[in-house]
Amino acid sequence: MSAPVADATTVVVALAAAPHFAHALDVHMVDRANGILADLLRAAGAGGFVDADIILQLAARRRFTGLIEQLAAEVVERIGGPHKFFALLNLSTTPSDWNGFIR
């Protein structure tokens, strides 16, 4: 796995894990992570990704194994690769008022 794909895959897994470590995170951070992950999974779904529920279930069970990594890599691929993934991540994490949009 190339470094950009590995980095993007790590982001997907970290976002999926965030709600399950809520004791260590501010509630707003968890809500934000959920929203960003939802944006990414929607985009991957538009590209044909159908296993979003499995990623969420594995994270809920704290099963950070090769399967969740494989599925996260597929999320990146279904979005269109690491460059499109990080472009979407940038858009998803940029405050709406900076873009002139209201979310």
C-alpha cells in the first residue's frame, strides 16, 4: 500500500474509532468525526462501496484488524484514490462560512 493510501486509510479508521473513545474526546470532536466520516462514506457509497455498516460495526466492537484496514482502503479507492479522498476531507473539514456556504 502506497503512503498516500495508507495515510488515507488511517484517517478512515481513526474517524470510525473516535466515537468509541468518547471518554477521551470532547463531545463536539466526536460529533465532528461522525460528520466527516459520514461525508466520506457517502462519497464512497456513490462510488459503489457497500460495506459502511461493517466498518462501523467493527469500530464499535473495537476490532481494528486487517479487515477494517482493507475496508478503509476500499473507501479510499471508491472515492477515487488518495488525492480525491484528501480533497473531499479538506472540503468536509473546512468551516462552511470559509467557503460561503451554510451547512
